[in-house]
Amino acid sequence: MSEPILRVEGISKTYAPRGLFKGAGLRPALASASFELSKGEILGVVGESGSGKTTLARCVALLERPDAGRIVFKGEELTALSEGVLRKRRRGIQTVFQDPYASLNPRQKIGDVLGEVMLVHGLATREALRDRVAALLDQVGLPATAADAYPKAFSGGQRQRICIARALAAQPDILIADEPVSSLDVSVQAQVINLILDLRDRLGLSVIFIGHDLQLIDFIAPRVLVMLNGEIVETIPADGSIADARHEYTRALMQAVPKLETITG
Ligand SMILES: Nc1ncnc2c1ncn2[C@@H]1O[C@H](COP(=O)(O)OP(=O)(O)O)[C@@H](O)[C@H]1O
Ligand SMILES: [Mg+2]
């Protein structure tokens, strides 16, 4: 195993209370989570709804700051950086979320969505932009003509490909995929999963793949973190099997899940 590209040390997050119950015994959404990620590794994260998976994703990507703990990315402590410096570093850790419909602005052409990311980060010149957008689209299995269309022209699976292309436009080292196929038809789930695995192979990306289906996540990721109530309660090692899981909850997750996602819409 190579030197970890990411080290997460005891990060916690408690959301400010909403409504009447201010200060009333808040439970953290994320409680002292620690793990490492190697270059090119696919790390799985699994847990029931509300277990803190999305909070983990958002904190690791520094879309929000954890209340405590450290995130060290390529040897630099992101959690110690000022907002200004952090803005530049965020490029390296990109996220794809569950709902590709909500993630895309309906009034923005796909080519502009992708081009904007590259321009903002200074990764392409205006002259080269069209070719670079076409190359990105090709990388996710979409035709160059997709650049001129709006999100509504695409199916759920295609929109998720576009969201993946947008993440790749930033040339990240790490891709966090937060339930990327949970809102898709079963028939296209495997294609999107295979795309992510393929990108890992071709680009050497490190991937954090989040889901609620333990069997699926175990199939995708050699090493799997199991979350419950904001805590990582078990790590299934790369050379281990979910059949040997120690935690009762992990075994329950194994049994409770129907064939691929049929629950989340
Ligand atoms: N923005 C927020 N404000 C308040 N509570 C939140 C917010 N986001 C998540 N939570 C709470 O944090 C806990 C973990 O949520 P989340 O990370 O979304 O879990 P998961 O992704 O595993 O379903 C839940 O109890 C949820 O209600
Ligand atoms: Mg979630």
C-alpha cells in the first residue's frame, strides 16, 4: 500500500438545532470519524439512512467544516487552512450526490456546466474549451453534441454521467460518490458503477463510494466502513469478508437489503 492520499482524524459534526428544541441533548451527525484512503483505492462506506454518510462526504470534501478533527490531504492539513486557501484546494476532492436532477441547473447547457469548472480552476483556455468539454463527455460515455443540450434532454443515468464529468472537470485526486446510483433505475445502475470503476482504473482516482446496500458496496469496494448513528462502528478489511462481520448491525444490513435499490426513489 502506498502512502495515504487522505487521512481523516477524528472529525465530528453537530448541526445547529432547528425549531423549538435548541440545546436539548443534540446527537452529533458525525462522531469522531477516522480513516485513511490510499491512491487508487476504492473505499466503501455503508450505513442505514441517517447514519451520517452524507455528513461524512460533505465534511471530507470540506463543503462544510467539521467541528473537530483533522483532514490531511496530500500531506496538507485542510482543516487548518483559511477559507481563501481552502477554496483553491477543494478542487482536489470532488463529490457526486444521489440526485442528478437536483444537482444540475436546468437553464445551463452541459458544455457551459463543464467549461465553467475548468475556467474557474484555470485548467483550460477559452480556445481549447470546446475540445476539452468533448473529451470529458467522451470519458463518461456521452457524445460531444451533449454539450449543446440542457439537462432536461437527458435520462437519470445520463445526468449522473454529466455530474461525474463535472467532478472530473476539476481534475480531482479523490472522487466521493454519495449514493450515486440510489435514485437510478436498476437497469442503469450497473453502467454508472462500472463507469466509476473504469475511471478509477484509467485516471488512478481514489474513490469513496457511499451506499446503503452492503452487498453492493462490498462488491465494489475491497475495504468498507460501516456507519451507525454518526460513528464508524466497523471496518471490513480488504482481505476480510462481510460474512465475518463482528457487529450485529453489519449482519443486519446484510440481510435487510433487497436486490439492488428498490427503496429510495
Ligand atoms: N443540514 C442539516 N441540519 C440538521 N441536521 C442534519 C443536516 N444534515 C443532516 N442532518 C442530520 O444528521 C444525521 C445524519 O444525516 P446524513 O449525514 O444525511 O445521513 P445519511 O447520509 O447516512 O442518510 C441525521 O440525523 C440528519 O437528520
Ligand atoms: Mg445520505
